[in-house]
Amino acid sequence: MNFPRFSVLCAVLASVPAAAPADAPVAPAAPAAPPSETPAYAPHPVDFPKAASYLLPDGSIQIVGNDGLEEMVKEWDTLFVKTHPGFTFTANMKGSSVGLGGLTAGVSALGPMGREGWPIELAGFKEAIGYPPLDIHIGYDDYTRPKHKSPPGIYVSAKNPIEGLTVDQVERIFTSGNRKGDITRWSQLGLKGRWAEREIHLYGVRDDGTAATSARLNLMHRLPFSARYEPLAKNTDIVRAVKEDVYGIGLVSFFDSGSEPGAKLVPLAAKEGAPFVAPSYENVHGGLYPYSPNIRIYVNRAPGKPLDAFVKEYLRLVLSREGQAVIESLKDGEDGYVPLDPAAIPAELAKLD
């Protein structure tokens, strides 16, 4: 007998806990702790997609999408080429309005967008392709900081004592038809004194297919705006209206929240009982501010079939530590992009399998 090996085997067996009796209660497995940091990129080999419809005549892979994401897309392209020599890219970034169109037409490998697709865009993809596109969340657009725009939000007069609102309350204030009923008076929000029986005056951006439409379709269950909703031309007009009207409330798109001292941005909660949060960097990064616009990449994936091998590998890079660091590097820029919390990464990666 080989005694050294026998001794090692005995030591290993001694370190293994004894099995519990068959009738002993089994303790439930502890839930996996959320990752504390995003895993580094581990490149997988992938063949160049020589027959893909998204190749340009010069042989480069075309990516069509939001112009605000052009810098990060080019950074991702550079990172991808470093680990996959021979790949070449052309970024044709004109705006979110072309993201899904390029994907639908098959001329773009991916559809990077700074917003959720409009229903008409998603319906157009489904009608042409036969199924909806796959949506990969990769980060957020902006957070509150001095002399820069804040994410979309709700504004009231600085004299208004309201401490915060839930997204359901916002919906019931600005639209009609919520099953819980419309909120039309400040007393319904718990305000007292001179606010108690006063009607809530509604101001907001025009429902013209841009910011207000996005809020109504994506955040307010597609309900129509209240007949009392007064649309104004500019965000500045809305904020100034609530500053001058203490009984007013405004639905505002991207705006420098510190530029009008007489108005305040209202903290929001995703649901009743959740804390009210402002769109600070930490709250946006943690996915806590419910009105944070997601930056996302739409891709074409047929149900029950594997994702295009190149597209999957590119998205693995975007969702890696290095790919998310590209987003983080732009947090101090004009748009103030924010990467995902590491705990949110596994769910997005799982969509690729």
C-alpha cells in the first residue's frame, strides 16, 4: 500500500462533515449573497459573422442606435477588438428613434437606446420578425448633480410640505382611470391647512410622442392624462409654473433641479411602504429611483433559439467589469451615465442563455 497517499486520503475524508441521518431535518440553503462587484470579462472565442445582414460592404459590423451612447459604443468596440482581433465596427449613432428600426431591418447587430421602445416600434419589430426583441438593461441615464440635468421627476413649489410620493400616487394624480380612483385634491395626499381642500393643479410636458408620452406609456400603465393636465412647451415653463402656484404639481423631463430655487424635486417611492428617494448617484446606481431612464440594448433573438454568437459575446463584454467601467467613466459627462449595480448583472446575463 502507498502509505503517503493513504494518509492524505484519510485527512481529506476526516475533513468532510458526516452525512445527516436520513430522517434528520435538512436546513434550507442560505440564499446566495448578491455579488459585491461585477465579474471581470473572460473572453470566449467567437467566429466573425461573415454572412450576417448587419455587415457593411467594407466588412465591418454596423451598430445603429442612440447618438448619446456613441462614445461608449466605440469604447466597447475597441475593447472587443483587443480580445477578438480581426473584428471591425462602424457605429452609426443617430438617435434612439433608429435603434429598433435598424434592428428590425437587420442592418444593425444591436439596438442601443436611451429609452424604452415605443409600442409602435416594438409592434413594428414583432410584425416584421414574428416575435418581440430581447431587451438588455445595461445602465441608467443621469443623476442629480450641480449645474446638470436631473432625471425626469415630479416638481412642486418649495413651499409645498409634501415629503414624497409613490409612483402609484403620481399615476393617480396625472392620469384618469386608475382602479383606485383619481387623486384630485391635496387632502388625498395627507396635506392639511390651506392645502387640505384645494384642487391639485397639473402641469407637464406635451403628450407629443416624446417625454410625456414615454412617462404615460411606460410609467403610468398607458392611462390617458387627466382633463385637468395643462401641457406647457418647456420644462422651464413647468417648473416656474409650480414655483408660482403653490397648489400646482409638474411632470418634468430632464432638468437642472437646482436652477429654480423656488421649486423642489419630489422624492419618489416605487411602492407603498418603500422609502422615498431622490435621484442621487447612489440611488440611481442601486436601481432605487423609479423614474430613472434605463439605457438598454435591444437584440434579435428568436424564442427557444440561441442568440447570435457574436451578439452574445459583445453583450457579455458590456455587462462585464470592463464594459460597465466604460459607463462609469462617463458619469461626470453631460449625460451623467450610471452603470448597473453588480447585484443586477446576473439577471441580465441570464437573458443571454
